Amino acid sequence: MKADLIVHNIGTLVTSRELEKKSKGDMENIEILHNAYLAVRDGKVLALGEGNIPESLKEEKTKLIDAKKKVVTPGIVDSHTHLVHYGSREDELPLKIKGVPYLEILKQGGGILSTVRKTRKATDEELFEKAFGVLDRMLSFGVTTVEGKSGYGLNLETELRQLETNKRLNENHPIDVVSTFMGAHAVPDEYKENPKGYIDEVLKMLPIVKEKKLAEFCDIFCEDAVFDVEESRHILKEARKHGFKLKIHADEIVSLGGAELAGELGTVSAEHLMAISDQGIKDLYENNVIANILPATSFNLGKDYAPVRKMIDTGLTVALSSDYNPGSCPCENMQLVMNIASAQLKMTPTEIFKAVTINAAKAVKRDDTVGSLEVGKNADFVIFDVENLNYIFYNIGINHVKDVFKLGEQVLTDGEVSYV
Ligand code: NIG
Ligand code: FE
């Protein structure tokens, strides 16, 4: 079969294909090729390898792109974001700088609840336009798949509007959007005196969301003064009965036992884990739960980082994501997340690329189609304007992404979005 497109003269090709594992998580075991080519046909990877392009792949109309010895990687998967919401919260910055804790701002009716008020008032068009702009910027940093959670509606109508916006974004933007229902993100103002009543509301939303096919995953904010372990267990178990795959915001700020619950339920992933216990790490390992780490949130909140080296040494499968949201982490830049992972979490470039490609794809159950460049998988890839992988983690704070391809189509050209 002949290729539509061949990228050749690639200095370093991170395929993210997993090689034979030396331990259970083995964060270093991805394939990295040198002096390589990547051939695409009908939006899928047709062939790849080291050395010259095999003549058998070429025909007259095959488009050739010279990568000029630069780095090519799979499209980055941002597997944890709170994509659709309205407004911003820079008004909380002085409080944050003075040291008022994140959960205290929430208790006073600010934080998530202030975004809920703005999101409920926003029109569908406003929600769509804001998130569309965010996706363009994420794309410019090399992201081709994004997970997005609801959780700023906290009533049926606006939760559904958020999830419908995810669907519309998925259909209209080159980035794939994986949708997660997170009605249990906080207790809304109107249920302040009756939080159990809100849990009943969430339970009623589950079958409606599922019937409308608006979300694959269900997530919950298991946190001190938000939803405790028992409530989280109840909601997640009900969600599973309705066919949702499970995620949990666990041990983000207070060590509550969220990771232990993730292990008990065998969720797909547990998110944040800044305050995880040793038992929690063991439970995630034994139950094959992916540890989804969000270091830009720790950076932005001035909190401790999750104990990633300990997790990797234990053998956990670690993913890295942005946690893009209007409060704890208004960050659309996955390269900043990767820079923080290098400098602060002491992850190696190989571990980081594994965490933002194949492991992140596993965290959203898309590893059959994205997350690595292998024959038959989607031709989603990024050309970084650098000569080796280390450079991305050495020259920090700037965007090294030059070109992005989604299903073999160029959607970012010289740093500018270029899809039609
Ligand atoms: O993942 N932890 C809960 N949710 C978000 C923050 C949401 C917000 O502050 O608006 C998070 O950090
Ligand atoms: Fe989050």
C-alpha cells in the first residue's frame, strides 16, 4: 500500500509503543527511534522505522515532509481537564497570595461555586466559544486528545449543557474530546443546608446522562468538606451500575483515603494524589489504577507535589495532565506541565512522554487508537522544533511545538492553527 504522507529525516521519533516491561509500571519502556520516517495513509499510521523511506511506500502523489532532524512524538493526550465553564476567578488571586486556603474560599461560597453561578448564566454559544478557544491553544502546545469534565452546573440543566458542549466541541474541533460527568464536584448553594439532598440529585442525573450518551466516565471530588469517602463510594458504585467508567479526584488536598477507595473500586484512574498515603500507593498498584498526576495544580496552589518517584518505584502506571480549570489551575499549556514534571517531580524525559501519551490514553480508555504511533493507530503527531528530547525540558517556559497533525491532516503549521 502507498502512503498519502511521509514525514522523513526525523532525528528522534518517540513512538510511545510499549516495549517488553521490566516491571509492572516500567515508565521507561517506550520505543524511541532515530533517523526515522513515519508514513500515513487514510489518517492512520501505515509504516514507520529507522533509515531511508522504503521505495515501496512512495508513489507520485505521496506528500513528503522533511522533519529536518527534529523530534516527532504522538499527539499529547490531556486526560484531565475541566474544559467547559464560564468566566474566570482572578478576583481570588489576592486571597490566594495572602494564604487563604483553596478549600476555605470554597466554603465561603467562592471557588467552584462562583464559577457555577457564571456557568449557569452563560449561553450555550458562550460556553462553546470559550472552550473552543481553549482547545485551539491546547492544540498549539501539541495536544490532540482532551478529557473534559462537567461539574460547574450542579443541576441537571446546566450539567447537560456542559456535556452537550463537549459533544459539540468533539464534532467541530480537530481535538478529540472525551466526556466525563462530574455532577459531584461540589454541593451547590441551594443544597447548602441539605447536602444529602444534592447527592440524591446526582444519583438521578446518572441515568439521564447515560441515556443521552453524553459521558463515558463519572468523576467525583472526594475531599474534606466536599464529598467524603462513604458518599464517593456510593455515587461511584451507582455510576458503575449505569455503565460509567470511573475516575476519582483523590487525596488532592487532605489525605482522606480516596486512593484506597480507588483501589477498592478498581477505578480506571485516580487523580491528583498530592496527599496520598503509602497504603494508597499500594492499593493503586495492586488494583491497576492509573495515577493521574497534575503537577501544575500543585505549582499554582503552592502545595506539595504528589510523590511520583515513590509511585514509579512501586510500579504504578503514571499519567500527567493539566487539570485545566478556572480555579486551582487555569493552565492550558501541557509543555509547562511537562517542564514542572521534570524540574519538580524528577521524572525523566522518557517517563514524561510515556505519561502524556500512551499512559494518558489509557487513562481515557483510548489507547486502542491514540497515545502511540503504531501501524493502524491514528496518525496524530507533533513535530517539536528541537534537536533532541532533553532540549524540551532544558529550555523551559516556551512553546517548542511547530507542527501538529491530526488523523494525518496538518492542523498546526509553524505554530499557527491551520485546520479548515
Ligand atoms: O481538579 N478539585 C476539584 N476540581 C478542580 C478545581 C476546580 C475549581 O477550582 O474550579 C481541581 O483542582
Ligand atoms: Fe480536576
